[in-house]
Amino acid sequence: MKVDLRNITFEDFLKFFFKHPIPTDKIKKDPWYWDNSLDIIYNPSENLNRFIQLFNSSDVLLQKYSREELEQGFWAIQSINLKGAIPDILEDNSLKIDQKQKLIEAMYSLFERLFSKEPLETSSHMWWDSFCFKFDMSEGVPKNSEDKMIQDSMFECQKKILDLPSYSCKISALHGLGHLKHPDTKEAIETFLSKEKDVSDEMKSWAEAAIEGEVP
């Protein structure tokens, strides 16, 4: 099925990601964004800017879509299987690095405006998993300077999310830091823990795992 995302309205862009039936049997039925017959035509720069707009106004999604639709939609947005989703955008060589950095910076708004109010089921907690692995520089020298800049942008965003009052957002950020493996991870997490008033056993466990780069 051919889907053309070029020059559509922002509302239709939202519907493409969020307005889909929810499978009654999620174990046996693959989600819609795994459909290999989808032939998606899109403009990378246009999609990037729409994602930024989506993140910066994400609180209004709570009035437009159900919790289940949001959960499914945010999994689609972070899916490596879907053309035009964020992993595709971050790896698109036609886009300038400063555009990609703005996209990552806008993810803070997503956590502040939406995920801090509604952490959903798993998509917010697993948010960074889909993006971090390509930009994990722990094995040595970065593949290129742009990859290192992307890693730094993700790191700064995750550090900011740690300062949000939402417990679930903090855990998500620690989860992401554990996968990203930025060289300054240990220092950032130790600084966070020194300022945090109530550190639960769960949070301490995530923090220790993130420092070691051994989060699940």
C-alpha cells in the first residue's frame, strides 16, 4: 500500500501515526507499522520538522487520542521498521547535523509535556533504545564527527530529563544513558544522584546499571 506523507496537513500526519485500530491480541498480531507492504513516500526534512512540532505540542495529544493509540503511535515513531520514522531520519545523510540536533533537543519537550503526565505502557520507557545503539561510541573512536555530535545531543537531552520531577521520566533517561554509553555518563549520573532527594532502590539499581552500560 502506497502512503504519501508529503504536503499533507499536520493533523493528517498525526493520524498516520496514531489513528490505527488496536489489536485485540497483541501477542499474535503484528502492529500496523511492521507491514512490509507499506510503501511510504516522504520528504525527510518535512518529516523532521513535523516531529519537532509534534514533540513541542505533544500535551494536546492526550485530548485527541486514547492511551492505547498513543502507545502504539509512539512505538511506530521510534520503529526501525517504518520508513520516515525517527531512526530513518537520524540516519538520513541528506539532512544537516543541526537539523538532527534540533530534533533530539525537542525530545525533551515530549517528556516534559506528555510522558511526565502520561508515561504510557512501555513506549516512553523504551524511547531511547531505538536511537542509542548506532551512536554508542564505547568501542573506540566515533565513526565520524557527526555521530559524536548526535551522541552528545542525546546525552544532553537525557541529562535534562533527569531533572524533571517525573519518576518515570528519570528512569527512562537512566535507561537511555545506559544504552548510549557516553564517556561522561558516570559523572552525570553521580551528579544526579547527589542532588536527588529520594533515591529508591529501583532508581539506584537503574543508575548503577547505566553507569556500567548494562541496562536491560
